Amino acid sequence: MEVAKQPNHTGVSLHMAIHILTAHRICCHPTWIEIPHKHPPKSKANPNPQLTAAQRAENQVVSQIRIFVEHAIDGMKRFNILAQRFRNHKENFADDSIGICAGLWNLNLCY
């Protein structure tokens, strides 16, 4: 399993799901992404491939982190500025809007 616990510019660990990889390919290093274990390929010698218990446990940890991240991203997308196409070209406005939406979503979770 590839471990994705490298700090980003704010010091927060990045945990990303594999389907978000394409959207963040420019800003994220591939070794920062946790990818779950896949089943071994099926063959005549191994007709019913299975993951080991340790691999299943690691996949469960990765999925728990992924669900937390996906819920946070979906919560921020409730603000239409992140859900719709962004057409504003002011400097740093995109970063500011994402930060504001993240702050509002965290405030919503607190109350």
C-alpha cells in the first residue's frame, strides 16, 4: 500500500481517494495518495485469489479515511461557488473561496 501522509503547505496530511487523483494530479505528488490493495489476478494456479487479513485491514483503514474526505468535499460543494464552473479570474480568489467554504463547512459541523 502506498502511504499518503506527506504534509502539504499548511502542514495538514493529505488523504485522497483514487478517483480524486485526476482532479489533483497537478498539485499532488503520486506518493502522497493511499491506494487500496487490489485482489491478485485470477489464474489456473490461483482460481480464487484473496487478500490477506492484513491487506483487508489496511483497506478498511484507507476506506474510513476516504469516506471522511469525501464527506468533507461533498459538504463544501453545497456552496454553489464550488459546485458550478468558476469564471472569476481575480488573483487568489479561487483559493480564498475554497478556504471560506471549508471554514463555513467546519462551522456547520460544530453546531
